[in-house]
Amino acid sequence: MTVDSRSRAADLPGWQQATRLIHGGTLRSEFCETAEALFLNSGYVYATAEEAEAAFDGTKERYVYSRFRNPTVQMFEDRLALLERAEACRATASGMAAVFAALACQLQAGDRIVASRALFGSCAHVVNQILPRYGVVPTIVDGTDLAAWTAALSTPAKVVFLETPSNPGLEVIDLPAVCALAHAAGARVVVDNAFASPILQSPLTLGADVVVYSATKHIDGQGRCLGGAVLGGKAFIEDELGLFLRHTGPSLSPFNAWVLLKGLETLDLRIERHCANALAVARFLEGRGAAVTVRYPGLKSHPQHTLAMGQMKAGGSMVAFDVGSKARAFALMNALRLVTISNNLGDAKSLICHPATTTHQKLSPEDKIIQGILPGFLRLSVGLEAAGDLIADLGQALDAAAAIPT
């Protein structure tokens, strides 16, 4: 690697976000390629035995094995870190690998984790089922209730974990307030920022210590590959997370890293369109009257609208709404001609799912009720199509659903 555009690192602080998304972290080979190179290799060679020894004892910094580091993966990590203005980043094979690694690398038997109740199904499983097997004690709170956070953090804790906006109910948590409470209790705050994306919300600037992403979602944004990322302070990323990833191996494929790297180039443009479409769709749904209950952070009717607009640049790509019954929800989904049924989100294509029977099926009936995941509840990931076409499709599907008795 003889031509390294990171020699322009002094320019990076002055570049605006759109520029950092295109040029940040680029590492060119001796061939001086325009697009980022794809290094599909597992290992690396050494000129001498002494060089290999130096690579492994740490006296010479270089790539030694792609389970540890890879040039293409590192470009993705560096670019995302520049976007987040984080000290360091490590990529993983999926979003859930990022979540689990970010928690497991710092927790041990006897530690306490305080988490918001409204979590993605697999995240809830990690907190409530997997971590307790190793002696970690979970405390679950209503994320929107600061009194509940205050009570839970009145005694020491090791980690606070939350997502905001939440999946799927779009609850918004007061990040600065919760971070202050967590730090007073000695806890490190880990935020799942997948719904907001790094374009709309910067948890590290709001007091969080660690941010995790399912890069599968908006960062790729076109349904092509899996990936995850963890960002935070250099000491945490290198000394705690880095060792955990090195020895447990949830490595991101270099090919997937290359796809995600190219996805970052257009992320701000896509998020802008996502948000404009989602707001138009949310307003349309709200205009349907009492038959549809809508939740979208960008609407004034959202319970935490003011908080959301203080923490986020826009309302995001996700819209949640309830049509009153499972029968009507299924009738609506089956009547859609443009919007596709899928449990994925953050895609260029608009996608809809019924969380109670898919992503959050394993929650207890009581937890579903508490989180508002009722039989008629739907989660809509608004894509990049023409807003008028989406509204027309939803309108005819709502008409079909209205014919079904509740």
C-alpha cells in the first residue's frame, strides 16, 4: 500500500459530512485505483521470519490475518468512524454480532446491565436469556420513563443498553438524561442507533460511550449483504472489544465491507429521501382518521416528538401504525402491490411487517401489550420510491382492510 489517501487526514476535519462519506478512510494500493480495492484474502506473507515475529509481538504494525484486520474492512471502519466522529470502529459480520460483542466484551458474572424494555427481539433475547446464563443480572425499565431509569440506576451498574428510536414502536429515549444517570452509577452506555442511522443521530455527542449498528440496514440500504459495527473510544475498541473479536471471530467479510463502504457514499442522500417519504406517508396515514393509529417521531402527535426533534435531524424512515386487528393487518399486507412484505428495513424498497407474528413473535403476551405490539400493529420501512405511489398503494390496501370486521 504505497499510495495512501489518508495522508490527507489533516483535511478531514474541515470536510463536510457528504465529502467524508465519499473520501474518508480511502487506502489505495500501488496500482492507484479510483474505487476502493477489494482484498479477498485470509492471510498475509512476510519477507523474513523476523518480520513475522515482529508482527505478532506487536513491534511492527501490519496485517497478519483477516480475522483480525483486513484493508477493505479497515476502510469501512475508518470511514464510519469519521462519520460518527468516533475515535475507533470495529466491523462485525452482522448487527447482532455487533450488539453481542459490544456487551459481552465488558460484562462478567455478577455485573448488572440496565436495559430499556423496547428492544429488537434478538437484542431482548441476548439481554434476558443469554447474558444471565453467564451470571449477568439484567434490570429492565420503561425507556421513556426517566423516573424508572433513576430508580434502576440508583445502585451501581456496569452497562446501560438501549435503542432509540426503538424497534418497532418508535419510542424515543432522552439520551443526555439517561447517559448522565448511567455515568453517575458507573455504567457505560451502549446505544443501538440502527433506526436513526448515523446521519440523523449522533449518540456519542449526546453522552453515549458506545454505538452499535446493523449496517445491513440503512448503511447498505439495498438488501445486499449483512454487516455490523461498534464505535467508541480507542481504549474500549482496541483493548476490550478488539481482543474479544480477535479471539471469537465474528469477522466481517471483505466483500461485504466493500459493499457497505460504497453504501456510505450515498447514505446522506438516501436518508434525506427516506425521511421525506416517511413524513409524507405518516401524514397520509394520520389523515385516515380513527381507523388508523400512527406513530412517527416526525409527527407532532408522537408522544416524544419534541425530544425526538431535539436529538434527531429528522423523523427517520420507519413508520408504525395500527389498523385495529390482526385480520385487518393481514388483509392490508396482502392487498399491497408496491410495498413488499419483509422483516428487513432501511432498504431502498418499502417493506412492511407484522411484528407480533414475526420479529417480536417470541415476546410474552404481556410484553407485547406493554410495548404496544398489538394484533393490528404494523411496522413500515419507507423506501425511496415516489411518495405518491406509496400513498396510493397504502390507500387502496387500507380500503381493502377496512372491509374486514375488527
